[in-house]
Amino acid sequence: MTDDALDAVLERVSERVTPDADERERLRAVTEELTDRAETAIEELPVDADVTQVGSSARSTWLAGDRDIDLFVRFPTEIDREELERYGLDVGHAVLPDGHEEYAEHPYVKGEYEGFDVDLVPCYAVDSATEIRSAVDRTPFHDAFLQARYTPELAEAARLLKRFMKGVGVYGSDLRTEGFSGYLVELLVLEYGGFRPLVEAAAEWHPPVRFDLRGDGGPAEVPPDVAEAAEFDDPLVVIDPTDPDRNVAAVLSEANLARFQHYCRELLDEPRESLFFPEPTEPIDAAGVREHLDRRGSHAVAVVFDTPDVVEDQLYPQLRRSLGGVADEFDRRGFDTLRATTFADGVGETASGTSVLFVETAVAELPAVERHEGPPVHVGEHAASFYDAYADDESAYGPFVDAGRYVVEREREHRTPEALLRSDTLFDVALGTHVETALGGSYDVLVGDETAALAEEFGEELRAYFEPEI
Amino acid sequence: MTDDALDAVLERVSERVTPDADERERLRAVTEELTDRAETAIEELPVDADVTQVGSSARSTWLAGDRDIDLFVRFPTEIDREELERYGLDVGHAVLPDGHEEYAEHPYVKGEYEGFDVDLVPCYAVDSATEIRSAVDRTPFHDAFLQARYTPELAEAARLLKRFMKGVGVYGSDLRTEGFSGYLVELLVLEYGGFRPLVEAAAEWHPPVRFDLRGDGGPAEVPPDVAEAAEFDDPLVVIDPTDPDRNVAAVLSEANLARFQHYCRELLDEPRESLFFPEPTEPIDAAGVREHLDRRGSHAVAVVFDTPDVVEDQLYPQLRRSLGGVADEFDRRGFDTLRATTFADGVGETASGTSVLFVETAVAELPAVERHEGPPVHVGEHAASFYDAYADDESAYGPFVDAGRYVVEREREHRTPEALLRSDTLFDVALGTHVETALGGSYDVLVGDETAALAEEFGEELRAYFEPEI
């Protein structure tokens, strides 16, 4: 690997992700128009407010072709929450007549305008990010912090890093992805002063890694013992310079940090554009799934149910929690989870989609009996009552003595993973609330080759599962 | 339960186990004759020696019908080991012309005489049991200690206790049984002064239990913390009053102590003669084994091989060690041992018998792949070399990232217990030396219903396994 090779790759990627003059001008013009419309709408209100553009489009760090404009309407802190929401929606609907309401911490209007996806979000104009009343109040401070420090060179580096993270699948602070947010990307680029120094450093990080940009800046990885002493126990900690009680990387999963580090090494070892622009995943078909199951010799089971009617950020943590609950129960019962995944479609849509908990176990069937250890024979009454409970139980083997204890082999509750899934035991495991409710309606259990039918709807997810990249 | 009921049982048992006057007289007469013959033979030797009767026949604690006479010939400590052995065998063959040589710590002669099984054992006439040169030198001291203290009442109690222990299967200090020796029985009876007080106390023992009869005597269970502080960590410790460095109960297994305690409770709860004289075990047949396997739904495998040509006390520890090695390896590999046993015939005989390691596993078959965790991604070179080792391995799934680590699913070495048993992996587990040698010759592996064929030769052992008493 030579610097030249990486430079050449970065140059080509940069060409593809840097918006050209036309695109920039068009975004500027539309933003101005939207701002004007918002200000006009504000004049109709009984309170004063101002409009500010935030996000990547405000800082020229957006990727060519992205068409997102985020406008925040900042209201005085004197008005109450209800007024804020009402006025915010008034302005939103005035600016975006065809928009619809969405809900983050409070409602806002989202809509298309001149080909751009526009979010029009009301917030409080607080004096400092530490005084926020709602999470969105923080955003203008992030924007101001970066605007004051960003140069065109840093913006170019931020675009490269975003594209790289998208390419390797770790970009996005939503709870489905659990990756890096745009703000986090821009802070990391600011910390290291460029794309290459960041990637070179990240390849060598030893999590937990901690950054605090409130000081003079410059890369300053705090030694692990100090990081452990901090109040965050996340693998990557980036103190929010506008609010030091917050870790900007709180959402990032350990696995995605590891994936990022892995791909930083890959990029340095063998620079290539495909890490930024990977081929799309080809969906696997049912025959492909069957082939993998046959080759793996595992026992696949799937719980299939209607996707609960909640937003993505609520759904995925619940699906993962449910999957973990099932996998742990399988392990406790001796079925030994080999690997597991969860996927869903129709998330956040009114028409119901399908959600799946998919588990491969190592064990397809267990004996009709299971070993059950009683107390040591010498513990007197406790031992005697165990013995008496089983002495006349025709269904049990024993009691007999093993290593000083009474032992019986009693009837096993569930001999197969699917028997467990089809029983009430499923509801004893730690399921997410809405998943539990959905399963309380009805659900299907697919076993072995039957799971191949899921490829129809989830071919990409199953390809990624059976042919994992990293 | 009333005392009367137990008394009545003990009275009936006592009648059955107490030798009558004829039997006692006959044993006395034969012993005298054997002693005379031995003394005559000693006169031919260039050294002096004396003859002493030891064991239960010497102390009137034998069970009616037992026909064992143990005579020890005590030689002066001046002669060397080789002379002792030579002179000892000379006397032995003179006394028992049809006898054959056996080997404990040194050779001795065993033979039949007038319908009695006679052991004629040479030993050194040391001054104290702490000065012994070989384990057999200790026996005359045991005998002297008990002779000096035993009364006819104690002898009766000892006979009851031996019969009870035989009945419940815990009598015998050989390494196949791992139970109570005759000497241990007699010391315990001496300690408690009778059968009933011993049984009542034993029902409540909290192992580790420790006795030291060197003092004034009387039941004195040392508190557990003191017992743990002692130099023996056996569950039952009875300090040998003739040699305080020795635990008379060293051979007794934890399981057999627990069984004894269990049956002491049974006897007190519901006194019955059948605990002393149980029905013999009816051998199970092949159909019975298949029925159990079917009901249990377990996966049975058996390693069948020629019984190694060693004595019982060598063979059984090795069989157990080998069985433990196999069972542990099954557990490590995910087959999950449900229960296991070992049995053999033709032990110590010249014609070769059959030995068996029999294991039931919970798991019959595992997937073709197994999860293999690599290092955390961030550990640099170590992680990179793991990744490189598997990145191009077509047979493996991955590497992918899970919880910050590289993980692969690689080909599993053995998918079934029987595949492991048929491979060299069998020789990687902790096998007993002679078992390992025997298996190195040849062995069969039986699977599932095939194991039912073992009922032909081992019907009793398999009945005890599938219908365990305690």
C-alpha cells in the first residue's frame, strides 16, 4: 500500500460525493425560499421566532445527491410546550402545504418541496445546550459549534467519512443501525483534522476510547484507565462540546465500532473504491436458504408475526430484546443457539408488515427426560422431602445418588425449540412490550426448510445472515 | 415406626447371620489345624516366625455361611523383603498344597482347605503399626486393637451392620465397590456401642464427619470446620487408632456414604428385613433396554473392548477414569452427557472378558459448523492474523463481528458422539493406562439400539443402570 493508492481512491470518491456548483446553488435557493416562507408564517403568530438551517446542508457536508433540508424554528422559552407544538405545526403546514406530521420528542412537519425532503422542526431558543427542554433544542448548538470551526477541507473529509461509513454499513444513529451520527462524524474529522489521520488512528484504537473536544483540540485519546473512570461506559466516548453530560457516540454499538476499525484497516491495507460504494446485496432465494441450512446442518426456527405499529427506533430494540430472550432461553434449555437474527418490514407504516425472530440452534431434539439435581442426601428434611416427592413418581427415573446428592431424571418440558416457541414458555422470556402484544395476537412458527419461505420477503436480510461480510 | 418394629427386624436378621455352635466349632478346628501346619512348615525355615489368625473369623464377627480364614505369618524385621516373600510362599504352599499365588503388596498363597477359603499372608512382626514396611503388616495391629475391646454384643452389632451394608450395596473396600471395610464397620460399632445408635447417628451425619477412637471413645462427631482443617478431605474420616496418619474410610466414596445415610433413614422410617436381604437383581433383556432407550429418548453409545489383564483394584479405577474422560469430552463438545456407567466381566481371569464404557448423551447430532470466537477486533496483529487465517477459508462462515470480536463458524470435527469414539480423539481424553492399551488393540462402538445387545452379558448391570435404586 502506498499513500498514492489511497489518495487516488479518495480523490475519485471525493469527485462522486462533492455536490457541484449547480447542486449547491439549487439547495441554497430552495433553502432561502423555505426560510422566507417560514418567516412569513411566523409573522402571523402572536409570538416572535427565528428560522435557522441546521444539519449537513447547512455546513456543506452533505453528500452529492442527498436532498435533505432541515429548518429549525426557534421559539422563545416563555411559551409553554403546547403553544410551541401548535405554533410549530402552524408554520410547518404553511411552509409545506403537502407535508405530514411526524413525531420525535414533539410533533413536526415533514414534506417534499421542489424535490427536497424538508423537515421543519420547532424548538426552544435556549441560551445554552445544557439548558435544553427537549432533545431537538440541542441541534442548533451543534450546528453553531461546527459552523464556527469547519473549513472546506474538513467538509470534504466529513463527506468522505460519511460515504465510507455508509459503504461499510455503520452510518446512522437510528436504533436499527446503532452506528455513527452525522454530528459524530464531523466531530471526529474535526478532532483529527482530516480523513486519513482519523482512519489511521481508528485502525489502532483500543476501546474504550474517549475524546473531549472542549479543550484545545488535537487528537488526544485518553488512556483506557481514565476512560473507564469516566461516567460513560460506552466503547467510544465523544463528549458533546455543547453539553458535556452527553456522549455523542452513546448509540454506537460495540460491534459497529469494531466493524469500522476492521474496515479502516482494510482501507489502509488495500485502498479501494468498493469500500465506499459496495455492490448492492443480491437477495437470496428459498433454494439458497435451503442449501445453506443443509450445508450448516443446523436447526432453524422462526417466529413470524405482524410488525407492531411503532416507529423504527422503538421496534428494533424490542425485536433485539425478544431475540435475545428467546436465544437465552434456548441456551438455558440445552438447545444451544448457534446464531440468530431479527428482521421486519412495514415498519412505521400503517399497512402491517411482517416481523421475524430467526434462530439457528445446534440441537434439534433433546431426550424425553432431563437430569434434575436435588439436595445433598445429608441435609435432612429438605433432602427427605425431595426424595419423597419423586420416590413414587412413575414418570421419573430415580431418585438415585450421584456425588452425594439425590438426582432424578424427570420429564423434560420441551424436547424441541419449536415446541418451546409454540408454548406459553415463549411469553416467559424477556420479550419487548409491543412484540409481546403482537405475539399475543397470533404468530407462526417455521421449522427447518420451512424457514426458506422467508426469502420471498427478506432475501437481502437472509443473504446478509448466511453470507456475513463482517 | 416403633422401636419394637426395628428390634423385631434386627432379631430376625441376627438369627440369620449369627454362626451357630457347629459352624463356630468347625472354623475353630480348621483354623487350629492350619496353624499347626504353618508352624510345622516354619520349623523348616532358617528363621523364626509366628502364626496369627486375623480378620472377622478371628473376632467372631463373620457372617454365618462366610468361609474365609486369614492367617498371617509374622517374620522378624531382620530378614529382607526377598527372603520374606520366599519364606512366606514356602509356608503357604506347605499349608495349602493346592493353593495358588496371588499378589497384593507382595505375593501370598490362597487356597481352599476343608471347604474354607484360606489366605496365608506373610508379614513383618513390627513393634507398632506406625513402623510398618508393607500395608499387610498393619492387619495384626487392627486385629489386636479390636480383640482387646470387642464383646459378643459388639460382634453381633458388627454382623448386623455388615449385613445391612451388604444389603444396600455399600460393603467392601475394594476399588470396584468403594464402600466400607470390615475394619471400618467394627470401629464404627465400637464408637457408637451398637447397631441402632450408629444407624440413628448416621442418618443425621453432616459430612465431612470425623472420628478419632484413640481417646476415651464415645460418639464424638467433630464439627465440620475442625474436620475440614484436618489433613484428610474425605467425607468420612475415621482415624486409624493403630496409625493416626491413616483414614480407615479413605476408600469410601461420597456417593456410598450418601447411600448409607439414605438407607439408615429408610431403615428407621420403615424397618424391614429386605434392606438386609434384598431380592437379587433380575437381569434386563435386550427388549427391556430398547424400551428404556425409547422412553428416555436419549442417544446411547458404548465402547466395547477386551478386559485388560489386571486385578479388579486396578481395573475399576481405570474404567471410571476412562468413562469420566469420555463423558467430559462429550460435554466439552456439546453432546451433553446425560448419564454414564462402566462394567466389565472376566476381571482378573486369564480368559479375556469384555469391558464396556456406556454413555447416554442428550444430543445425537450437532451441526456441520461450530462457532469459533477470535480475538477482539481492536487487538491489532493478533486480530488481523485471525482474520487473515479465515478470510479466504471457503469452508468457514465469516469472519464476522459479534460483540467486538471476530467470529467464524468453522467445520466441526465430530458431529456425533460415535464419530468421536471412532476417531483418534478418543485417545486424547484421559483414559486409564491399561484401558488405553486395550483400546489401542481394537474396540467396537455400539450406537442406540445396538447397545441393547449388551444385555446378553450385562443384564444385571444394565437393569441397575436403567432402574436405579439409589
